Amino acid sequence: MGGSLGWLSDPENKFYGVNFVGYNSSKTALNAVTLAFAKEIAATGIKVNAADPGYTATDFNGHSGYRTVEQAAQGIVWLATLDANGPTGGVYFDGETVPW
């Protein structure tokens, strides 16, 4: 499970049965705020995006995630190093746009 909520409507997704109302609604709000901030400061050239690190093995989840911290960091580093022509207002997993 990451920042993208596309899995909520896909019965084939392994996380489809997860129904954490607080988690799902907070992720939706985060994605909406990302877009709102990107639009608000677009004229400044500052990029505002959200990173979906995927289900990453960390202390928080008892290291049960299927991705390493190093794998998760790659997409975050990609977003942090975007040039002036890079995207803004989106949600990204490993450099790819994800629906929300």
C-alpha cells in the first residue's frame, strides 16, 4: 500500500480488501493538498509532488514491507532532483504517475 488509492477499486489488487477509513481518507486528502499547493505556487517554479514509496520494510511495520528502504528512496530522490521542466501536482511511484 502506498500513496496511490487506485487499489481501492481494483478487485484484482492484493490490497483491495484493506479498508482502513482513516488511512484511505488521509491519503486522499494528502493527494488533494499536493495538487492545491502545486497550483497555488506554480508561478514560483517550485514543484510540489507526492511520493508513493510502496509498502516499505521499516520499523513502523515490523519490516513486513516488500520493498527495501533503498528501493523506496529512489523515487523520492527522483522527485527531489527534478529540473525546471519536471512535473508538479502529481503522485509518483518510482518515477511513474499513479492514479488517486
